[in-house]
Amino acid sequence: MHFEPCPAANDLDQAVSVFVELRPRLFGIAYRVLGSAVEAEDVLQEVWLRWQRTDRSAVVSPAGFLATTTTRLAINVAQSARVRRETYIGPWLPEPVDTSVDPEVGAQRAEAVELALLLVLEKLGPTERAAYVLREAFDYGYPEIAGILQLSVVNVRKIVSRARGHLLAERRDTVDRAEHRRLVEAFVSAARTGDVTSLEALLTPDAISLSDGNGVRGAARVPVLGRTRVANLAMGRPNFWRDADPRRVEANGRTGVMLHRDGTPATLLAIAASSDGIHTLMWVWNPGKIATFLDSRLRRA
């Protein structure tokens, strides 16, 4: 007996194939706009549901449709997320993701994936952020971005230019990956041995330390400013480093350190550095964000 293949089943298989192929790029867009892997995954779930419900025979460009849907949903989520983050206890940092497999997290360029830059992007409005991400990380043309955002090409050019200006004003030159790794390792070594002089030498005079814990015990609830104060904070309590097992990780395209306690990942340390030294320390204590980082490692393995 011969059975003809079911057209509906074949169509769904094709829809799955297209979505899976484009998923890394879609995640990369949503993650950069939101600074949250969890929220980006929620967006992708909704994109998939809409893709299933869409009359795909009428879609001229599946890639264009999915990128547009992802971007617009991410902008909507970003607008509501800004309100939620106002009630966050202490500094809020973007959720780090493991990039040991994909350093660019689905993008054509690694732009806008480092934690420090994602933090600066948070200061832009969601639409401005999306326009910058589409242009600088994914190399979309201005007409494509205009279609996605439902704006004129002239307006999009102005938005991207304005975003670049904001980022240039906020951003410092960064060191290369080898120097970044050296600074991380030197910092951890000095902190573990209690060498406060060496610690201070690694920091810029205006260094800042940000601890993201949302109320978790041990995380500073306000930014700590200045080389001496940051160095003293990094030394921690007497048993902070003695009880910690630091292990190198790849977080957002750069070397970071995951501190384990009793075999359990507890705190992630990331830095931002220029030729003058380390200017920003980012401590992620929030257990949910630590779990998300570990999950991202498994998903990309």
C-alpha cells in the first residue's frame, strides 16, 4: 500500500527547518536588545508560535519576516522591562551568556555582545537600541532596518548615528582579548593573595564596581567608586577568596571568572578594561543569572 506524504506535515517540517536555521541570529538580535537571555528565549518562543500560525505561502522572505517579528517583540518587551528593572534591588547587569562555542552569539560581527557595552546600550531607548544592533552587529542595510522598524530610511540613519554618538561618549577603547585575559588573571591572583597594592595598580583611578544580586546577601547594593574603595571591596571578607574556587569561563566574548563554593557556581566576575587598566568590575551574584549562564553553555555546546 502506498501513502502520499501529507502536505501539511511537509509544510510544518519546512517551517521548523527555517526557524532552526535562523534561530541563532534571532536570539542574537533579541538578546542584544534586551540584555537578558531569559527574555530573549521568551521572545523566540512567541516568534515560533506566530511563525506556525502565519500563512507561510504568502511570506516572500522568511528570514525577513522572522527578523522583523523578533525585533518588534523585543522592543515591546524592552519597554516593559525598563519599568520592572526600576524595582530591582541594587545595580542591574545584563545576563551573561557563555560564548565559548559562538563568541559572536549568532551575529555577523561580535559588536554589542560584551557585558559593558550591553550595559551602555541599556541607556538607549529600545527602538534606538534595536536600530544600532541591526546595523552594527548584523549588518542590515538601512532600507531593511526601516522596513523592520516601520520608519523612513532617513529617520533610521539619524537614529543609528545618534546611537553611535551616545555610545562613543560612554564607551572607552577596549584592550584585545589576550590583554583582557591577562588583566583578569592578574586581578584574581592579587585578590586571592591579599596584595592590595597590586590590585590598585591594575585599576584606573575612576574604577567602579557593580554587584548584581537583587538583594542576595554579600552583593553590594550600590555602585562602589574609586580605585582604593574598589580594591578593598574586591579583597572581600577574610574568607571570601579562601573559600572560593575560581575557574576561567568565556562570558560574552571575553574571559571571566566563575567563583565556585563547595563545588557550586556562586558568583561570576567580568571586567571591562582600557589601555589605562580595569575601569569596571561586574559581579553577578543573582542565582537566576548564574543558572542562565550555565544553561547557555549547555545550549551552545
